[in-house]
Amino acid sequence: MIEEFDAIQSLNLSRVLIYAAGLLLIGVILEVGFRFGKRRALAKNYTWISAILRALAWQPLFWGVLLGIIWPLWRLVEEITGWQGGAGLMNALVLISVTVIIVRLINGLLKILAARTSSASVSLLNNLVTGVGVLIAAVIILGYLFNISTLVLLLAIVGAVTGLTVVFQEPLNNLVSGVSLTVSNRLAPGNWIRLPSGIEGQVVDIQWDVTLVQQLAKNLIVLPNKVMTEAEIINYDRPTSELRVPVTVGVSYDSDLARVEQVTLEEANLIMHQVNRDTPTMAPIIRYHTFADFSINFDVFLRAAKYDDQFLLKHEFIKRLHQRYEDEGIVIPFPIRTLHTRPDRPVALVNQDHQDATEVG
């Protein structure tokens, strides 16, 4: 006991305490400074700086505790007991801290890159990076606890994962497909898509195994990533979100077609300006195409700024065009069915004999 007391005294505990307090104070000051800098960077839209400072969150305090408390305690225990495992523990903690910083930084940069390129499903990539970081941390801890080389542990884990690919082939296919969808930028959250099965909706997220698609009715459809990579998908937001909305109209043969075109385009431009909320789009066009039995038919091609605007655009256009045609005296004809009956047969029996009914214009 006397020897242990002398050893403790030789370390000069007062200096150790001052040293520890000083490092902890520096850690607190740096932490406060990083947090203040992160808020300033976000306010000035310095996204790269804010990502770096976010990655360093809590690290100054961790290093203050590591160098100010854990390291002196290790030296103290080593001096008293001769324990030599402290160096390995310090190395493990340092590597884990560096791994956390790198994982946070990569995830932050992925979010910035996705926001700037409109690719935005980064949840899958973030989860993969985080998973790799957790794996590395686990390898470091196991290597320290069992005194095994980190490289040997990594090789063993890689071999085990390779063997499991046969057992978990379907989940791994979905994982690879999800990575392919995200990296290739073919789909991104917010895109409106249509599948060959008739499913339409907005991509909500691309996860490690499935893609979430929300319909207009707010129903959530869960689709395996493998299906999304193999299907022939119509993406209404690529290369642009502007959408052509056709509306078929017919006017009577007595109409002035030049006046019909002028009036229709006026209403089309007005309703597009109202529904699209001043978002610039291509001008509407009219194309006459059919001399039908009762009318001259044409298509009006409106332009919606985005997919879900098309329904309101068509709805309001039909209402306004019907009223404008009525004000202008433009007739939208409709079929008339006339029944010719023989005087010697009751009218109630005419419907039973299809040869006695004919359609006329």
C-alpha cells in the first residue's frame, strides 16, 4: 500500500487535475464555437461549412474527456498495476471517433449534393454509409477485446457476408436495385410515375429494399426495388415536370373555325395562368382533326406545370370554355336519336325491334 501511495503521489495529482480541467474547458469552448458557427453557416447558406461543423458535433468534448480523463487514468493504472492494455483502448477510441466524423461528413455531403441535383433519395445511401461505419466500429471494438488484427476481422466479416448472399439473394437484389435507382438518378422523391400495371403516384422514398409510392388518394404503395429497375416506368418529371394535357372539343359545322380557335386559346391561356401560378410553360395549341357525324372535332393541348395540376386545369378549362362558348354563340352539338314507328304497332314494342330504330344526325 505504501508503494501504491507513493506512486500516486509521484504523478502530482494537482497537475493532473489542472490538465484535465483545462482540456475539458477547451472542449466545451470548441463545442460552443462549432455550434455557433453551424448556425451562422446555415443562416448564410454555407452548406459545406455547416456539414463539416455538424460532423464535428460533440467531438471536442469527446476528445477533451479522452485526453483529459481517460488518458491520465490509463497512465495512473499503468503506473500502479503495470496494465499495458491502455494503448490499445486509446487507439480504439481514436479510430471510432474518426469513423464517426467521416460517416457524418459523408452523409451531410450526400444530402447537399442531392439537394443541388434534385436527386434526392439519400436515405438509402445514408443508411449504407452508417451501416459501414457501425461495422468498422464493431471491428475495432472486437479487435481490441480479443486482440485480433483489424484486417483479419474485416476479411472474416467479408467472407461471412459473401456466404450469406446465397441465403438472402432476394433482399440483396432489392438492395442492389435500390442503390442503382438512387445513384443513377432515374427516380427521386417527388417524381410522379406510372407503371405498366397502371399504378400511378408520387415517389416518397427509396429505401434499402422497397420504393414507396403515394397515390393521389394518399394510398401508399410499397414496391420492391427489383420491380422498379425491371419495369418500364413513365416518369412525368423527367426531363421536365411540365405536362401536356389534351382536351377534346367539338363545335357545330356552322361555326367560324378561326373565331373558335381564337376564343379557345384565350380561355386556355387564362386558365393556365391561373392554375400554374405564374410558372412559365409552353403556350397552348389547337389542332382540328375530324369531320365527325355531328361536329368538327379538335384537341386543345394545355400545359400543366406539374403532374397533379392537370386535373384542376382540365376541370376549370371545361367550365370556362362552356360558359365562353355560350356567350359567343358557339354551339357544341350533341347527337339526336329519332325513332320511326309504324302506325299499326304500339310504341311500347318499338324498343324490342332494333330494325325499326335508326340514328340520324
